[in-house]
Amino acid sequence: MIKKDTLLGELFAEFIGAFILIAVGAGSVAALVLMGESYNLWDISLIWGIAVTMAIYITGAVSGTHINPAVTITLAVFRGFSWKKVGPYIVAQIAGCFSGAALVFGLYNKSFAAYEQANGIVRGSIESVSTAGIFSTYPQALLSNFHAMFVEIFITALLLIAILAVTDDRNGNAPKGKYAPFAGILIGLTIAIIGGSFGALTGFAMNPARDFGPKLFASLAGWGRIGLPAPNNYFWVPIVGPILGALAGGFIYDNFVRKYMPSNQEETAESKTA
């Protein structure tokens, strides 16, 4: 049975972690698009990665800082995370991402208006994808939805393999003991590297809450159908792709890496001789 006070604290932590992710990450994109700051793809990717690291250090001791439905579902499938918590965690994650987008919009509100006026952009028109993209991800125009989904499957699988590896007690190369906190840095760097390598294709969502929450906010804040369901009904791709990719990553890590770690093989040999 889940203790209500414990679960409530975990949900607050997931909300706060997701809020930090979008507030910092989308804030950097707002500075790039609206203020003309000279960020490049690596700069933006690194900021998103550091945002995740920040969230881990702030909330990890309470909830584990999933801040991503794909992570939560994968941990339930492969690591015994309680299925009773999956739904509440996802709601908290989406709410945190929605609120992070709202904060960025509020802080940059006048900049949004000035940018739209200067560039002749009507909020809610197809041209306003350029500003809606501050909050959530949209693919390059040359990509089909299925191509974009494959990108999201691959990069999220890579992310989950890294997360499972650096947090695995059986992995002799994972940081442990007094070095365990370095796992948060490694996860953040993994996100930055993935963003720097493949972010130009789809915006490297890798997280259904990170995308759906801000898209929901944008749809309510004047972007309408540009937010949801997004051009070409794209909204489902950053939901389905990351979940499939995360599950694939969990399967690959457990069956093709973890299974062959020395400690695991020793346990198997002992069970056979017992």
C-alpha cells in the first residue's frame, strides 16, 4: 500500500523537476528566438542537459527525478517501479512542464509580442510555429511523422541505455558510493550529446511530458491548432516515439549488456552449482 504522504512528496518533486526542465530549457530557446542571443545547437543542448542535472540534484532524493513518462514506464517494466505510481507521476510531470512553459511565456510576454509584430507573425498561423517551437518540439519540414518517430525512438533508446547504465549497481563502471551523485552529471551530458548530434532533426523531445505539456499550454495561449494537434498532427510523435524508444532501450540494456556483466554471470553460475 502506498503511503499518501510519501506519494504526495514524490509528486511534488516530479512537478518541480519537470518545471525546472522547461523553465530553463525553453527559457534558453526564448532567448535565442526572441532576443537573438548567439546560441548554437550545442549551447542549447548543453543548457537542456544542465537543466536535467539541476532537477536531479534538487528532487532526486525524493522521487528519483523521472520527469519523463517514458522513463517512468520503463522503470515500471524493467526495474519494478510501482505501477500504482505511474499514472500520478505522469500527471505531475505534464503539469510541471505545462507550468514551466507558462512561466517562460509570462516572463517573455512582451518579447513575444514585439517579435511577432516585427516579423509580421499572427499567433496561431502556420508561421507562428517559429514561436510555438520555443515551448515544444517540431520536426524539420523535410521529415515525415514516421521518420521523426524513428529519430525519437533511437535517441530515447540511447538515453535510457545511458540512464540504466550509470544507475546500475551491477555495473562496475557506474559511479557508486561517494561518487554516485556524478550520475546526474552523466545523464545531463548524455542529453546534451544527443541534442548536439540529432537535435536539429526533431528538437530531441525524448519525453512525452516535455512536449505535450508545453504544446497544451501553447494551444491555450493563442497558438491554437499550431500547439495541438500541431501541423500534420505531429503531437503524437513525441509521445509514442519516446515511449517505444525507452522500452527498447531498457530491453537492449538488460538483455545485451547487463546480462553479461561479471557480477550477473557469477550469480548465474552460483545458482547452477547450488
